Amino acid sequence: MCTICGCSDDANVRVVGLENGQIIEAHQHQHEHEHEHSDRSEHDEHAAHRHAIPHGTTVTLEMDILAKNNRLAERNRGWFAGRDILALNLVSSPGSGKTTLLERTILDLSSQLPISVIGGDQETANDARRIGATGCKVVQINTGTGCHLDAEMLARGLRQLDPPFNSIVMIENVGNLVCPALFDLGERAKIVVLSVTEGEDKPIKYPHMFRAAQLMILNKIDLLPHLEFNVERCVDYARQVNPRIQVILLSALKGDGLEQWYDWLRAEFSSGEQMPIT
């Protein structure tokens, strides 16, 4: 059970691929309980008295969960490195435009950069179908009641995806600005996508996510004439939280600013070094 974020330990996680537009389910996986309960009533009683658990015990369990995840993330990192794969973890709140950005990126760069995608959502393969329509290889992970991907889920998704050597794997995480910040997947960088419709104060309201990210993409800038959104203030908030964060302003729908994003991707893919952005 993820006591850090409260997502359920009995979530039925599904890893599915798309083949000719059809969902192909690999297998189902039941998260193992950290502690088995003799019957349902005992489980209910435990849940009802969860507030009585000593604080130190809860902290220890959270540390154990993160430590296990970090060990698996290091395995993923080694797997990526052995295959010369650039893995990028796209995180955001729902509706920021991650899927649209991925669609546009794949269509524009398919002849230059080999890209495949692992998408995370609680339910449906809607986003995976959109990505698959571009001709990109894609695997969908449905987390059930879980609110983030973890390193073990990603490892299972990678086995299904089987991305080619010397390529890019884009990980579209579950829409959530909280829990994905805590879970290393083995990626080279987290990229937080923030849309101008969400409010300029998100970096200081959700500081852990922006602190964990190497790049902030400010999306939907084509809507700025219709909104009261101060771009300079938003960027300042992000850099208050993370002075090293890089920032790109773009519109995935209209295309403004996309070339800077593509330059960043090309530089990351070719050299493995982050391209400075002002």
C-alpha cells in the first residue's frame, strides 16, 4: 500500500498494448499487500483505526516503499543506459495538453527521432489510441485507483513495449501534480507540463513537482490574450522553487514555440547533456 499518497494497494494494474488499433492486454497484476489480513473484517477494522498507527511506524513504511521503488528505478536506469534509450517522464495535472504535445512531437519528428510511448491513466486507453494513430508504438498502463506510475509498473510496461535501441521513450504519467514527484522511474528527466489555464501560482502550490523537474513546459500560450495569466510571475515562482529549472513556452495546438522544444529533445538525444534554455 502506498501510504505516501494513499492510493490503494488492491488496485488492479493493467498493462495493455495496441495492435492495429485494438487493445492487447498483457496480464493483470495484483499489488502484494505489505501485511496479509486474516479476513475482510480485520482489514476494515485496521482501516478504521489507521489513525492509531504510531507516526514513526508510518514514516518507516513510507521510507521502505520509496527505497524499494528507488532500487527498481536504478534497474530501469541501467536498462535504458544499456540500450542508449533517452527516457523522459512527462508529469502534469489532467488537461494540461501532454497527449496533444506528444502527438504533435511524434508527427513532426518521426523522421528524425525514433519515439515510443508508455502512457499512464487510472482507466481507459483513450490517450494510447490517440498516440497509436500517429503510427507510434505505445503501451498503456491503467493504474486502477493508483494515482501515479512507479518503477515496477514501468518495468512491466517496457517489457511489453520493447523499445528499440538508441531511441526515445516518453512516459506520460498519470495526471497528478503531487505523487509522481516522489517516484523515480529511472528516467533521465522529469518534464512538468503546465497550461496557462491552470493558474500562475501552481509552482508554489505544488513545489515538490517543480523541484523534481528539469524542464517546465508552459503550454497553451495561444490562449494568453483571453486570460489573466502573468507569464513572468509564473516563471519566477518556478525558479523560486527550483533555480535550475528550464522553461519553454509553447502551444502544442498552434505550434508556437515547438521548435525550441524540439531543439531541447535533439540535444538531449544526441549528447545526453541538458541544453541550456533561458
